[in-house]
Amino acid sequence: MTEHPRRPAALRRVRSLPPWSLLAAGAVAGGLLGGAYGALQPPAYTATAYVVAVPTEKSDPASALGFAQAYGRVATQLAVLGDAQGAAGVPVRTLQRSVRTATSPDAPMVSITATAPSAGLAADMANAVSLSLTEHARSSRRTTNVELQQFARAVRPTDPSSASPALTGLVGASAGGLLGGLVLLVRPRRDRETPAATAAVPGQALAADLHGAL
């Protein structure tokens, strides 16, 4: 007879649970945590302004496209953001954290996107940086033969760009279910009862024959 070592009560209870309970518990816990995170995090709004590089009579569209790529990198530098902080109403550090630019390899256009806790502030920051960038480009127009013009002003967004509680709850439920599945895979399985091996004892008749032969 073999003896099984005693295991903690918590481990025995985990082993006694049905397999689907771990998946359900993980999904429910993840959904609750994700939904709470989405409800408690402050909303974020995103606004985007666009400027376009226009070649002068002494330049060509290819040069305008190249300078648009350069101006996209310059837009987030201190020289541009420093002039934009007054119109935006926020310090330069806030603009550095909240403003991003993007360019296209096919069009001489620069998009300036700002993210802020309020819709109005996001639009103000994007417009302030785009205006500052066009002013810097105008000062060097005679050298570059390219002019930046405002293509579209940023408007106040009507909805936040941050994830909603429903979406974060869904993501949390998916992650919790996945974690529950991993726990289900690695948890110890129930011990299978194995019959104790018994030594074969020769019968009395066989033992007498063996004794006579000896």
C-alpha cells in the first residue's frame, strides 16, 4: 500500500474544480479589471491639423515632397514648439509629450496630431504647432523655394480617442480567459489510483516440490 503525501487544502480545492471554472473565473476577473480601468482613466481627445508644402516658381514638386519630410521632423523641435506654446496655452514640455507628426511618401503633406484631456485643448495645440511651423518655413522660403501652407485646421473632436470601458473590459476578459487557460494547462492533474504491486508468493504445493528437488 502506497501513501500519498499530504497536500495543502488550497491545492486540493483547485484540483477539485471543473476545468471550465478556471476559464470562466479568469474571463470574469479580467473583464471586471479591464472595465474598471476604462471607467477610471481620464478621457483623451485627439485633433489633427494638416499643412502642405507648395513649390515656388524656382522649385518643383519633388523638392516640395522632400522638404515636407524635413518639416515633419522639424515640427516637434524646441524652436517650433517654443513659438507655439503661447498660442496653445501650455508649456513646451506638454507639447513635446502630446504632439506627434506624420508625413506621406507620396504627398507633400504634414499631419500634426495633438492629444489632450479636453477636445478644445487638443485642437488648440495642433493649430498652434501648425501655425508656428508655417511661420518658420516662411522665414526660409527664399532659400528652400518651398512654402508651407495650412491645408486644414484642426477641429474639436466630438468623441474621445481613448478606449471605452466596454472595449477595455472585452480586452481584459480575453486576457483573463487566456490566463485561465494557461493555468488549466499547467495545473496538476488528479492522481490516478495505481494498484499496489503485490509480491507473488508460491503456493504450498509448488513450495513442497521445490523443497523435494533440492
